[in-house]
Amino acid sequence: MKSNSLNVIIGTRGSDLALWQANFIKDKLEGIGLKPTLKVIKTQGDKLSNLSFDKLEGKGFFTKELEEELLNGTIDVAVHSHKDLPTESPPGLVIAAVSEREDPSEVLLILKDQVDIKRPLSIKQGKIAGTSASRRKAQLLALRPDLEVKELRGNVQTRIQKLRDKYYHAIMIAKAGLSRLNIDLSEFYVQELAPSSFIPAPAQGVLAVQIRQTDTKLFEKLQAINNTQVADEIAV
């Protein structure tokens, strides 16, 4: 951001959830006197939507292209789900602010005719559960080794439609995304899994605002929207 300019270009992925998150930060930036606009950028994770996450290189498959545009100067701010970021930013970039944290719990959506509340996780014996994360798969199978866990990719709405179409009997999704998109889940049995019983991804539910390290004036501006309590909690 040039020192004499309030105009800021925000880079974001194009899914409904990513756009919700980018617009949430956009509103925050407008509240501190900046003039933000959005630029939608496709990432490796979006382009290779049929590949399992463990086949994709590194952790930054939803962030790399946004970071490259930051470094190239074509955007001024990148908005990420903090859980998608590597532990450290690439050289030249810095997380200038983080949002308040949505509930980090996981949610299991189950077709109502596949529910057995007497069993752990409330899924009937031997059914198919969908998830994209190795972390979720390991925990699901630890609790329910009888389940068949299959790869599930796509944005939130796509995943829910795959459940609706009965490719799976249950799917696992972060509660934060469901809350932000305000999706009607009345057609499903909703099993909420607290972090104390089912461990979420680190920093799940937190948004990260990333900028160039050299943009010190913008960094100072963004401290007005930085949730320092959350920043301290997720840094532990």
C-alpha cells in the first residue's frame, strides 16, 4: 500500500466461504478508513479438486497463489483460513492481523435414516463417512473402526450435496464454515463434536490477514482489527 493511498486490493479464493471471509475482512478495513476491493484468485487446491489432500505438495495448496500475488504486488492483502497456512509465512510476508475465532468444533452431518444414537458418533454400523483431512480420518477410525472413510473434496455446498445425493452416509465439516454461511441443516442429523473430544485443525475458525513485510504503514493500520487475544492463543 502506497503511503498516500487508502486503496487496498484483497486477494481471495472464489468459493462462497472464501468470499464470505474476504467480505468480512473488507468490512473491517472499510471500518478503519481503507478502500478495499476484492480480487479472486484460483489456487492449486481449487484447480486439483479431484486429488486427495495427501497427494498435493506441501501445506500451502490453498494459499500459495495468493502469497505469490502478494509478493508480486498485484494484491495488497490476502485473506486465508488460518488453518490452511504453514507454520511460518514465506520470506517477505507477515500475518498482520487475525480475526475473532468462530467455534472450532467439528460437525458430523448424517443422513437421518443412517443414525444410531447408541453407537459412538451416532452412525449406523459399517457406513461410509466422507472427509478430506487425514487428521479427521484417523480420529474417525479410532472411534469407529467399522466405518469406511472415503475422500471428500469440494466447497461446503458441494460436500453437502454429495451427502444429499447419498454418495456418503455422513460427512465431516468444520462448524465455523457452516455458521458463516448460515446453511439450513434441518434435513440432516447434526452431531457436534467438541474440541475436547475430537481435535480440530490448529487455528480452525480463525481468519488470517497477510501482507508484505515492507508495508509497515498498512501493518500499523491493521492493528486496529487484530484480535490480540486470539493471536496469543493460537501462537502457543
